[in-house]
Amino acid sequence: MLQPKRTKYRKTHRGRLKGKAVRGSTLAFGDFAIKATTRGFITSRQIEAARRAMVRFVKRGGKIWIRIFPDKPYTAKPLEVPMGGG
């Protein structure tokens, strides 16, 4: 799975999503692409799941380029854990 080698801080501010990304939305090279229809954060697990599905589809001889990188830490508390605690 993809993840940064090192980050300055363990957690970042959540921020907000203003809209869909315009940069990188056109097909630069290759014949097929997966494109986001809605805005949202994408995790390294989701990228890996999409990559595995594509590998199964293209079989041998196909090339896959992953042009996104999950560099924003995305954390969530486990179920049944009270709020707070930093």
C-alpha cells in the first residue's frame, strides 16, 4: 500500500472539500482510466483495491499508472470509543 516515507506531523487538520479536482482529470496516457464522480478523501486501501481489480482485468502485458498519492493522514476512532482524548 502507498504511504509517505515520513511526515512532519502525525495528524493534520481535517480541512474541507470544496469540489472535484480539475487537474489530472483528463487522460494523459494510456487507453482507459478510472475517474471520480464525487468529491471525497481516498485512502491507500481504496487505491490498492482498485489497482488489484485493474490488474485482474488487464492480465499480462497491460500497464497501470497510479497518478494519485494518499499523503493526507486519515484517522478515525474505533467503534464504541467515547469522544475526546485528542
